[in-house]
Amino acid sequence: MTGEDLKSLPLEDLHKAAGARFGGFAGWSMPLTYPPGVMKEHLHTREHVGLFDISHMKLFEVSGPDAAALLDRACPLQAAALELSQSKYTFLLTEQAGVVDDLIVTRLGPERFMVVANAGNAAADEAHLKALARDFDATVTPLDRVFLAIQGPEAAAVLLKAGIETDAITFMHGLELRHDWFLSRSGYTGEDGFEIGLPEADARALVKELTADPRVMWIGLAARDSLRLEAGLCLHGQDITPDTDPASAGLMWAVPKEIRAHGAFIGADALRDILARGPTEKRVGLKPEGRQPVRAGTVLTDADGKPAGRVTSGGFGPSTGFPVAMGYVAVPLAKPGSRLFADVRGTKVPVDVHPLPFTAHRYRKG
């Protein structure tokens, strides 16, 4: 895809004014870094507040008498069991239980749900959900919203100063603040924080107020990636794909036990078969020896030089002070402390299996 083919964010002019350096991601022209650079952006988010433009992601409203039933068919979910304002991490799966996309579903009302989908999958997700909706009394409506993430230990205080009260919601809950405004306490950094979808005009006014606060810094895609990697969070297209299943990815905590046994979601039989047999590989944290990062796509071998796994995400952890990575290894080697070797440009770099996350989550759960 050429630069001319990339979609532009609605607030692109603000990012240009802030000195952003752009690059392509999932079909969008995205701010990769700002003048402070990746290290400072990353650490500022951990210490204060990072502001991210995530408008490349897509919000859908699913509504109607069968809205919950539609979502339960599409995902391994108990949508009707969600409390009002409760959010749930879930998936769209293939018939073979491969992860088509990972989503967050929030219950807004008795027959209304908000679905947040990933950028590169949004069009396919919309077509998939609309095709399934033909069998249900439910409507799938894509929403035209600017989507912002406000992340970090001072996020709630910054929003309060901007006139947005957040004390009513805890981690993985969301609500409609006002007409066309959706706010959830969630994020992709491991920190306390919020994601807010709102009309462009309102977003411009909010951004102006937020960026006037010295605690707030614009954060680009590069630091977003290092933040989520330290937090052990998956990137769809790398750590989870249609070729990987939730069991191998260590994400079965997202599937309610009753649904594992009796759910009629797409991919249910295949997932039950995988669980019955046991996965052959497992997603793990990886800590390379030394200071050299081990990148996605790197092959892992055991002490005898036999294939043992692969790296799916890797880079340097500004908060940890050492390289961090995630990948898949054969189940017998998935225990913390297991030593593997990565082939980095012909050099065998020792890599130890490391517990996830690398940095502790600091979500506000109560």
C-alpha cells in the first residue's frame, strides 16, 4: 500500500502541528513518534499521562432484541450476562478457532452493546457481523467517531480537570457520557486509563484542553507498542492471528467456563477439541540476554539446536531496562526460566522464558 492509499486520521493536522513523524499501519497514516522520542513518550505515560489518537480503530453499535444472541453466536461470550456498563474482552474466531480479531464488548443497555474492533480488521469484522445479523433481530451500525486513549497514573485527574468525572467506572467498564460520547476505563498500556469515542468537533475541543495540561504528552504508535509489550498484551496480526487459537495464546481466561462447555459460537467445536487434546505450544514472555532486542519473526531453538518456537513481538523495554519479547514455544519449554536460543543475524542469543507481564498492571479495579 502506497502513502497515497493510506487513510488519514481526522485529527491529522493536530499531529502535524505537534511535530509527529508518520508511517503506515493497518491501512492508516499514523503518528509513529513525536519530538520527545519513543523513550520519553513511553516513560511519560508510565509516570504521568499519555494521549493517543486511536481513531484507526472502529466502534460498532449492536442493537435490537437479538443483540446479545448475535454477539453470542459471533464470539465465545455471554453477552446477556454482562451487567450494564460492563466490558468484556472477547474474539471473533474461524471455524478452526483461529483468532480473526480480538474485541472489547460493552453493554450499554438491555438491547444495546458497543463493540471496539482493530483497525486492519474493521471492514472484515463489519461484513462478518452484518452477515450473521441476517439471522437475528439485530442491527450492526458502524459509528463515525474520533477515538482517543488517555493513559497513565494521572489520567483520571487530568480528565477531571477537563470536566470529565470518571469515579463512577472501574477497569473494564464503559458508559455513554452524553449523546455520541462513549467512555471506557480500559487501554493498551497496562496503566490506569480511558478510551473515549466522540464526534470530531468535540474531540478537537477536548484535545485542546488536554494538551494544555503539562501532565499530558502526545504518544505515537512506537511507544504504544513498547508499552503494550511490557504489559504482555497481544497485537492482532502478530501475537494472535487466524492461525493461532485462544488456548495456545493463553487467553482462555476471556472465555467463560460455561461457554467453553456449551457455547454455540463460531469455532466452538474446534476450540473444545483443542482444549481436550491440550495445545502443543504456548505464548510466553521472552527475555533475551544482553541489550540486543530480538524481533518478531525470529526463530527459537532449544539447547540441541532443534526448532522450539518463534518470536511474535520484540523490542526494548524502556521501563524494564532490558529487551522484552513474546512468542510461542513448545509446551514442555514454556516454564519460566527455560533457556532457548534466538538466531539474530547468525548469532545465537540466549533467551529465557519470562513471566508475563514484564511490568505490573496498574488498573483501577475497585
